[in-house]
Amino acid sequence: MPIYLYWGDDDFLIARAVTELHQSSLDPSWVSFNFDKILPDQSDGITFGLNQAMTPPFGAGNRLIWLVNTPLVQRCSEETLAELKRTLTHLPPTTILLLTSVSKPDNRLKSTKLIQAHGTLREFSRASPWKTDQLLQQVRQVARIIDVPLTPKAMEFLVEAVGNDTRQLYNELEKLKLYSLSQSQPLDERAIAPLVQTTTQTSLKLAGAIKSGNSAQALEILRDLLNQNEPALRIVATLVNQLRLWLWIKLLIEQGVRDEREMAKAAEVGNPNRIYFLRQEVKFLSLEKLQQALPLLLDLETQLKRGAEAQLALQTKLIELCRLFKSA
């Protein structure tokens, strides 16, 4: 039977994929006998899971063994590798072995290569919040899966409203599907606006507040983001990428580049039509200030990775960044 490795930081999509595999492979009457979920902190969990994988199922259906957040694709001892090799090469046809990992597999490891040779790898990573093209494609795809007719403007509204939160996207589209049953036309942005719960603050809005030098607004957005349990490092990553993008566009403008396709290729922007709006965003920004801002953000990232208190470090650096841009 199949061997799967699901990896990525989108726990919602991984949970959906696990549920689908669970429902398609197990007989409901024998689930309690044939399903083992092995947590990473379980003593000798990998060994136990691999041993269970070799056991035939009870009754009808197959056996499903799930090694949750397994370290096998980040580190693997020679002893564990030998056991993994024995299991994968002699796995009964009635067993499905599922491994999940938040981190990207290390392709240099023998264990990762072994799993790749015998199994199927699927990535479930959240799209970056600044990559609007990917987010729009995701909305289009999920709307097709759930069967919700939407206009292009309504899809753009959903991207703005939920960002890269796939859990909220599915929830909102499930709700819109019920509403669409009473409508004869695809839903437009005016129809869905009162129904969709908008995430009022995003890290991109935080970047805009920094750009305008508005420290009060920046601190308010930061407070809301932290209240929404947005990870500090993810906030910083979004800011770094947004400021780096603005820096690229401003630098290209200063160098006299005018062709939007050329600018999009150099700045790694998927949609050349977006260049017009980016040019407007950086119109009054100083190239020197953008160059000074990135080291400040990278310093903030270093502080957070070294264990600095997230809220205080973010607040301090945001005020410093807002002062930098306000002085311009």
C-alpha cells in the first residue's frame, strides 16, 4: 500500500488531507483497531509505528499508521535507518504509512531519499501573504472545489479579506456556498462583503504604516496582529519581503528602467500589471531610506531568533522604522 510524506506549515490543509486518507482507507467499523497516531514525543514512537505498520489489519479495510511531525526527514540514526529500510521494502499491501512534518525534508539524508524512492511527497505550505497571484489562484481553486460561483472581483476581495489563512478561506467559502444556492448569478464583491469576516489588519498594512511613518497606526496594527496570534517571525518575514520589493522597484526606476515586464522579471513579480501599482507605492519613497530599513528588520529577526521578547522587540523596531521614513 502507499507511503505518504505530507510536509509544510499549513496545518489546516495537512489535516484535511489526513482526514481524506483516513476516510478512504479505513473501514469505519474497524477504525479503533486499524488506526495508530504516533506523536513525536512518544517514547520509541518511530520504532513502535514501524512495527505496527508490519502488522496485518483486523477485520475489514486497511491499516493506517500516522507518524505525526516525524523527525525522520531531518535526522535519522543508522539504527533507525536500517529499521526504516526493512519496513518500507516489506510493507504489507494492506498498510498505509503516513508521515507528516512541518519542516521541509532534508534531501541529503538517506532516510529522505528512501522515503522518496518508495513513497509520495506532497507539500502543504502556506502561500506568502505578499504573493497575491498565488493567493488568487488558491481562492479560484478552492472555490472550484467547494463549487461557489464567484466573479473575478469577488475573488480579489477574498484575497484581501483572508490573506493566506486557508482555514478561514474554506470557512468563508462554505458559508458563501449556502448563500449562492439562492442566487442565479455568480457572487460579486458587493454581495459577499457583508458576509465575509475580514482580517482587519495584515502585515502588508503594517508595511504601509511604516512607509508613511505613522508609528501610532503601526503599533495599533501590530497589536491586532499579535492578538490574532500571528507569529512574530512571520510578521518580520512579510515586512522584509515587502521592503525588499519596494527597494528593487525604486532601484530600477532610479536606473531608468521603464518596461514593466523587465521590471517584473528583475523584481520577481509574477504579474507585470502589478508594477504600475508598485511604482505608485514607491513614488515618494527615498532609495536611501529603503536601504537603511532592511538592516533594521534583519537585526529584528536576529533578536527574535535569539529569544528576545517578541512584542517589545517589534514595538521598538517599528518606532525606529517609522521615524526613519517620517524623516524622509
